[in-house]
Amino acid sequence: MPLSVILSGIMISGAILYAAMAGGGAFGYDSGKEEEVAGAPSAAAPKINKDDIVLGDPKAPVTMFEYGDYSCGYCKKFAQGAAPVLREKYVNSGKMKIVFRNFQFLSPESNNAANAAACAAEQGRFWAYHDELYKAPELNESAYTQIAMSVGLDVDKFSDCYSKKPYAAKIEKDRTDGSSYGVNSTPTSFINGQKITGALPAEEFSKIIDAELAKK
């Protein structure tokens, strides 16, 4: 076999490996596996801080952190599948609270969407805006404005906030903090410190939540 053909094969293989490791390009690595690990022990886990926006009773005995990327297909699957079930069963009953943390790494639009959600939080509509982002067919500035209107934001204030990108440092800190906790794909969740990777069915989350509630 000619040496040039062998070298070409090596270069192509290397390019494929790099693209897969980098998590981008046509290979579309966006979230790890759909169903990967439930209840894996974690040496470090996030804790609530003053910047977090908590969904549910702050005194709820179970805390769930969700690390997500608004461009992530499996995050969307989780947001439209297990998440509403868990909110209804545990958050609405005061048994669990949820904190969303950004792990925006797929594209520049991931960061733009995170910034838009943070601007919605200024007007007390973070969670409504968060949910609508995962329903949007595509993410762009026009979509962010339409969502702002649909959830009842003052659009002028929202647009002014969005254009200034004031939360870039906070969004990046979420990502770097997540990495320190072992997050390397989305969605990744922590339930009272137990790490769960992937868009698992609600039943898998419930096993861990119920076990934590039984301890209380």
C-alpha cells in the first residue's frame, strides 16, 4: 500500500477522534448517553449559594442540582420527560427543591440562551423562561425575544439586559464549577450529592429521591 494512502488514513482517524473528544462538529456529541449512570457516588457535589434560583420550598429535605445546556438534545428530552413528573411528585409537595446550573459547552448559542434565561430571572421569570427554551425549535435572538413576550416579560428591559451580556462570568463559573464536580456531559444531576448522568426515566430518579426521603 502506498505510504501516502496510509498517512491519509491515519490523519482521517485522528480527525475523527479529535472531533469526538472535542464534543462538536458533525458528530453532535451533546449529552453523553441517554441513560447512563444513576446514583453513582460523587466525591464532591454542589451546594446552594446566594446566586442560585431555587424551584420549590427552600427547606425541602432533598435538593436536586441539574447541569444542562440549552442546545443539548438529551437535556430537552429530560426537560420534557422526567422533569415535569419530578416537579409534580416532589417539588409541588414540598419534598424536593431544584437548582439549575449552566454547563453550556456545545456552541456559542448555548451561552446566548443561558444569558437570556438569566435576564428573565431579573424579572422573576427564570423557570418559565427556562422551560420555554427547551421547547423552542431553534435558539437565536429572535426566539429569545418571542419567549420573553410569551412569558410576560418587559421586552425592552429584557432586550437591554440581553444585549449587555452581564451574566457571562456567572455562566462560565457554573461550567467550571461543574467540571470540578466531575460534570463532563449534559444532563448531569446531583440528588443530595448522588450523581446521575443522562436523561433517565423519572422512575430512576424517583428511586434515589425516595431513598433520600426515607432517611429523613
